[in-house]
Amino acid sequence: MRESHFEELSAFMAVADHGSFTKAAKHLGVGASTLSQTIKELEDWLGVRLFNRTTRSVAPTAAGEHLVAKLRPLLAEFDAAVEAVRAYRDKPTGLIRLTMSPHPATFVLGPVLQRFLTAYPDIRLDISVDAPETKVDIVAEHFDAGISTGEIIDRDMIAVRISESIRRIVVAAPSYLQHHPPLRTPHDLSVHKAILYRLPNGGFIPWRFEEDGKNFEIAPEGSLSVNDPGIAMRAALDGVGLLYIPVEYIKEPIAAGTLVQVLEAWEPRDLGGLFLYYSSRRHVPAPLQALVNFLRENLKSSEKNAQQLPSDEDRSGGVNRSATGAARR
């Protein structure tokens, strides 16, 4: 703030407080001659002498004393304002605005919200839930961060993985399977009805499968298209058609037998996880950094717990997945 002579006034207060140009210069990290020139320029600008100087002492003049009295409370308020802003760096305090689709809102962030807000009581979250696969410009929309799959995150964003691989499976009601041709391979989908999940751009979430270590996609014909997982699940339960959906949504119907997984041997091993992304690595606000660290640790804990449990193949007596796939194909 050169126009308001802030540096000169700060230098003046340093000399007044230390009673010495040498000590004040050391405190400010400048040379004594430089500090002397700064004070001279301030005196020339004000048109008054601010210090009486001898070879052994420095003391404010009457004008200098008056200026000290006026400046001290102002500089105290300035220091307090600076420290308040620095608190945002050192202490996680404030608002985080987030955008994400229903899946991470329900199954990634939702389950840990209570633990996060308990650990950081001075942080507030404002969460906007958008349609799946919606590409949001977090800078233009004034969000601090977003959560999404890696495919739709811009390259100039900082992205941190916060979830395990998203497992999507094909399911159907037993009543549907009883009245339609058997499904041996994904190519049999051409003679089946599908419930499609519509994207904001008008397309549909592709159905991904794996064969011989290579992923491929199929776009089945849809008897119904929706953009809400609740409606899609209800339709699948009623036998409307096959549904391709993240497994978290249908764990209970699968366990109850009201939905049955099909084409299991063709399920891809890794479809990628979810990422929290934000616009800059420089000066990340303390609340956002706290959330990033928290979600990272949560993912590490989840992966550690998963490693300690036997796999599905171990629990099923060592069934070889590739052999099962070969038999079905």
C-alpha cells in the first residue's frame, strides 16, 4: 500500500517502540541507513519532524508522539485482522462448498459426515447433489471442491482418490429372468429389456464388461430410461428389465433375493474410484485440507480392513474366476 505510506508508518512505529534506529532496523530486517532514509521521506511527506535525534538517543517530537497515539490502535487492529486470516491456514474453520452426484453423496461422504463434523466442529459443509456424471465448473460455480469419477475431471484440477473401485453390476428380478432368454454373455443383452440411466447430456451410462483382461462396453436397448436410482431400482424389482447399477444401491435386495446378479463372470475387476478435486495446490484453505486428509485416511482404513478379510473367492472355497468365466463363455 505505497499510496498510503503504510511501510513508512510501520517503520516509524518500529523506531518509536525501540527508541533506536539500529534496533528498529534489526527488527525490520533492513539496514539502518535504509530505515533512516525511510523516516526522512515520511517526514518530508508530512512536513514535520517526527524524531529528535542525538548521537546517543532517539525520541519522538510532539508531532511524533501525537502520531504514535493515533497509529497504535490502528496497527493493533491490523495485526488482529492478519492473525484472524492466518487462523484459516492453521485452524480448520469456515465453510466448504462441495458438488457431487448422488452416489458419492450417499455412499462415500454421507457415512462419514458425523465423524468429520465431530472432529472439526468449526467447519461447515454446504453440499450440492447433482445428476450423475455432471461436469461442474467448480470455479465458475463458486465451489471449493467436487467429488466425481476421474473421467470427467479437467486436467488442470488437483484430484485425490477417496474411494475404492466403484463396482457396478447387472441385476434383474427373478420374475424377469423366468420369462426371458438365458443370459450367458453380454452379447445376449440384444434380446433383453434394459433399464438405462440417463446422463445430463442426453446419453446413457455405458455397461462395461471384461473379457480376457480387456474392458469393453455395450449399449443395450432400453425399455425404460431414468435419471434417478430409486426409480430404476423400483422398476428392476418389479421385473421391468435388467439394471446396471453400483452395487451399494442394491445390497439389501441382493441379500433378500429380490434381485439377482447376472453376467457376474464378465464383471470388470477395476472401474476406477471417486476423486475429490479442487482448483489449486497453493494455499489450500485449512478446512478443505482437513477434508482431503480425512477422506484419505478413511480410504486407507477401508483398504486395510478389506485386506484383513477373506476375499469372495476365499470364502467360496477358492473358485477360480477366470475358469468360471471360461465355462460360462
